[in-house]
Amino acid sequence: MKSTVKYLLTGAAATAALTLAGAPQAIAYPVGPWGVEGPCAGIEAGQCPSSPSEDGLTWSYKGHSSHYDKMGNYVCNTNQWDALPSAYCNAVMTLVRALPPMPIGGLLAGQS
């Protein structure tokens, strides 16, 4: 009886391991509660050099950040070297995060 249970548990563990190993790997994007893909649209997490913020609205790589509204529209860029454009963009992103989903990026197109 003990050996039967042992074989059943071993078989269940092996089946689970094979199922997990054979399952397709999850693509990490879109991220955040708004499902923004940012610059990594259609790319697997391990292939995208940018790192998203927790809410998925800001994507950063090597001191450069791209910001998106809650609908996934590009809003503006910031980098660690330009204070004035970064101040503007940070103010806009404060509004983006405070307001409900709106196409703010589409309204600002060409202004940033």
C-alpha cells in the first residue's frame, strides 16, 4: 500500500514537472494595471532592455525614460541630463496617474 501511494505521488510530481516544462513561457508584457506595453510591445520580458515602473506607465533604459498614458499612448520622454523637459514631463505624468484613463498622449502629440 505504501509503495502504491509512493508511485502515485512520484507520477503526479513527474506529470506536473513535465506540464510546467512544456507550457509556453508567459510574455511579461503588457504590464501594470493598465496593460501598457510601452516600447516592448510584442517582445518577451527577457528580450526587452527597458524596465517598466510598477504601474507600467514609465519605461526606463540607461537614464532615459519613456512615459505613456493609461491607454498606452506615448506622452513624453525624460532623461537624467535635461532638467527642464523632465520637469514638464514629470508634471504631465502626475496628471496622467491622477486622472482616469484618457488619451493624454494623443492630445499632446508633437508637443514633447
